[in-house]
Amino acid sequence: MSGLLGARTCSSPGEASDLKFPLGAKLREPLTQARFQQLFGGAEQAQELLAESRWSGLCRLWRRRARACSGPGAWRLLLARLPPLRWLPEYRWRAWLLGDAVAGVTVGIVHVPQGMAFALLTSVPPVFGLYTSFFPILIYTLLGTGRHLSTGTFAVLSLMTGSAVERLVPEPLGGNLSGIEREQLDAQRVGAAAALAFGSGALMLGMFALQLGVLSTFLSEPVVKALTSGAALHVLVSQLPSLVGLRLPRQIGCFALFKTLAAVLTALPQSSPAELTISALSLALLVPVKELNVRFRDRLPTPIPGEIVMELLAHGASNLISSLFSCFPNSATLATTSLLVDAGGNTQLAGLFSCIVVLSVLLWLGPFFYYLPKAVLACINISSMRQMFFQMQELPQLWRISRMDFAVWMVTWVSVVTLSVDLGLAVGVVFSMMTVVCRTQRVQCVALGLAEGTELYRPLKESHKLLQVPGLCILSYPTPLYFGTRGQFRHNLEWHLGLGRGKETPKIDGPPDAVAEPVRVVVLDCSGVTFADAAGAREVVQLASRCQDAGIHLLLAQCNASVLRTLTQAGLLDRVTPEQLFVSVQDAAAHALERLELTGPKTCTVWV
């Protein structure tokens, strides 16, 4: 029950203690930011925090770089760039070798049919899928840092590469090509795929040099799962012509999925009964085998090789170097990585055993796969997508947890399905970022009150038993302060402090019958302001100036070092003194109480 129980006069600090107001009991003096630096940080750190020059920062950076160019620094750099120098001397041969060998052979067995099948998605001959399952794994073994990461062909990446290859090297409209013309077309497509691998590898190496790996954080989990689920549908539809024995040109661009469906339905009477029979038998074997591998993963020493039964910094370097061997783009793969862990893989040495399996197929068993029907490879592609389709089962839980994440998932999935994989990914990332921007725009300043009997401050609208001092306003702004939020910040502060044009009385976040009193001291809790840009910092300086003109004493609490530095460089110390910067909200509130006892009525209001 909310209501005003009463207001009483605090004629002494003891009476404030009777109200269980801990700050009223003089436990210690309020700790300002300057005093904190003087006691614990030293005068030099305080000066660096308040007014650090850009030149001194550049000098320190240069000294650190110079120290890194020493003999020990070069050795550390070499260890970081060549991981085998670090993990191979510590390799436990007796404990790990058997597990790496079993896991590597198991993954290699899966790589053979999967690489050949994903080559169809890339629009290149199946043998180049075996090349992409050999060279990148070998290079990642030498340069990779992930002990349980498996690289190779990946369905989503192969599908995106195939779209680019089809766009760069389209098939002639007639479609009736001689053997020599077909070989020339395949050679051009292999060259285009290898060029894409070279370009993507060079791009990743450039991102590595510029330390841009942080960009991957913008791919939120709903975006990734919706992308893979939508791409699985693209894979399924793209394999329908091979599944029913139709030779149809591959559709690319927007609405390619629906164009392919329409073409398959139109040409369905010309489908091959033999291909349909092979597809039915293949799916009848592959789907149960996949289900058994999933259900009895813990009991099986190695997964059942159903695909073989059907006749048998590191990523950038692997793409860049493997492109010289006519490989198409590769990446880490979800299925083989999980398989590698479950099979007992311990280190990157398992990749060498996978390479041995693939190399054996390339050298001796390759001719046996030459006449493998495309329908079999299409069935392998379809069966490999089952886990991606099952991701839709998480949608009800996602709806309960976060409606915004559910919206991101749906927008990304619909965009991937209706447009294309690459455009859908772009739409999903942009929409996901827009939700972040919109949520920062909608953040409100929260008025805080002291929970009775504690030193904790809670929002007035959410807590049930709070202590509030008339004339004191404690506000929390829980979002970064930058050019996009400065308008909302100014509006919120004007509303709470009555600094608008009409000088209206601010609304109290308490009971409806509360009597508003003019704000004489305001404490701004900046613990939620993770960063501030120049526009946001100038907004705080203008706020300090307006509070000074209105006779309101402004106190800032819990500013982190970067925010405080930005505010200082924007001229905050021309409007406030260092004694108005506090380490915690409790210290700022204690200082505010002392000031109110000297300048105003000594009353405390208890809200319940």
C-alpha cells in the first residue's frame, strides 16, 4: 500500500537515525572524487584523471610499443602467431594421442561426403569440396588457436558463395553444353570461388591487423539462429532439382527461393523416376541414422557414417592460402566441431588425422565417387540441415524471455527466406542494431529513494518502503550519454527539476497526494553512463550551468574514469568544483543532507 504516513521534523541527527536513515548518523565524512584520489590514487593519478593531455597519452603508448619490440616481446609475438610452439611442447602423448586420433578420423569420415555435397551448393564440381576439406584444415592446425574447433565446408557459407559464383559465371540460357564447354564453365566457376576465398581471406587478415574482431559481437544470437534456419530452407529448396532429377538453372537474387519452387513445380512432370527412387532410399537411410547419432551420441564410440554408406587469424590464412589450391571459402563448422568434442578430441592435432582421411580419399578413393548421383549429395545436404530447422522450437521460449529478440529473429528469418541469405543477414544486423538504438532512446531518468534501514537506493516507483528528503532529488540515468540520447537526457532532467521554459513544478514519483517542493539539491547517479561523447558531455555542462542559475546544487556520483575525463575536457570544472564529484551515491546524499540542514527546513518524509 502506497501512501504518505507522515512527515516529521529532524531537529538532530539522532532523530534522523530514529527514522532508520543511515546517512543521518554521522558514520564518516562524505568522500568526494578528489578526496578519494588523494587518499588512494595519489596526486598524479588525480591530475591524470581530471586533465590528462592527449600528448602524454601518445607518449605512453609509444613507450609501450617500444618495449614490445624487444627480444622477449618478439618471442611472445611468435608464440601468439604460431600456436604449435606453445601447445606442442606441452602435449600429453599418452593421454591425448588416442583421443585426437579417434576424433580426427571420425571428423575426417564426415568431411568426405559433406565436402562433396556442399560443393554442389557452391556450384563447383564435388572434388573441390574435398580440396576445401583438406587444405584449410591443415593450415588451421598450424595457425589455429581453438583446441576443439573444426574447420571446413559450411552449408550457409557455401550457399552464399554459390550465389556469388552463379552471378559472376552464369550458365548459358540454352543449357545444352558439350563436355568441353562444361569443363570450361566449371573451370571458370572454380576460379571465381577461389577468388572469393582469396578475397575473404585477405579481408579477414586486414580485420585481424586492425583488431576488428569485436564486430562479431553485433551478430546477436537471434540473428545467427534465424540466419541459419532461413539458410537451411534455402538449401532444401535449392536441392529439389537434384532430388527429383531436373536440370534447372540456379535462381539467384531476391525471391530466389520462390522462383526455384515455381520452376520445380512447373517441370515436375519431366522428373526422373530413377533419381526419385535414389532420393527416397537415401533419405530413408540418412534420416534415421542422423537421429540415432543424436539420440545415442554418448553411447556410440564414433557416429554411424551414414554418408559414407551412400558408395563413401587462422581462418583468414586458411582461406587465403587454400584459394591457391582451387578451394572455395571455408569457415568453422558447427556439426564437425560438436562431433570433434564428443569424439574425445583434445588439441589441434586431431586436424592432422582428418587431413589424412581426406587425403586418402583424394589419392586412392576419388575415382569411386566420380559417378556418384547428384541426388545422393542433395540428400546429404538436406539431412545435414535438420538441426537448423529444429531451431524454430526455441521461438516460444524466446517470446517469453524477450519480445524484442523474438522480433529480431522473425525479421531476420523472413528477410533471409524472402530476399536472400546475404541481404537477409544485412537486414537482420541493421534491425538488431536499431532495436539497441531505440531502447537507449526510450530510457528514462529514474528517481531514487533510500530503502528504510539500509544504505541502498531503489526507484521510487518500484520500492514499497522508502525514505525521501524534501528538496533533495536523486536521479539515475542508466544509459550511455551520446549525441543520440542527449535530447532525451535534457528533457528528463528538465521534467524532474522543473527547468523547462514554463518553470513548471516537477512531478514526484510517489503517492498522488504528495506535495511537491522545490528541488534545492540534485544528485545525478552516473553509474549507468558507460561512456559519453562530446555532445553528451556539453549537455552535462549546460545542465550544471542551468542548475547554478536556478539555485540548485548539482552533485555527480559514480562517474567512471573515461566519462569523467570527457566531462572535464568539455569544461565541467568551470561550472562545478571537484568537491561536487563523489565516489558513491551514498556519499553524495550525505553531503546533500548536510547542505539541506544548513539551508532549508529539517524535515524528512517517509514513503511506504
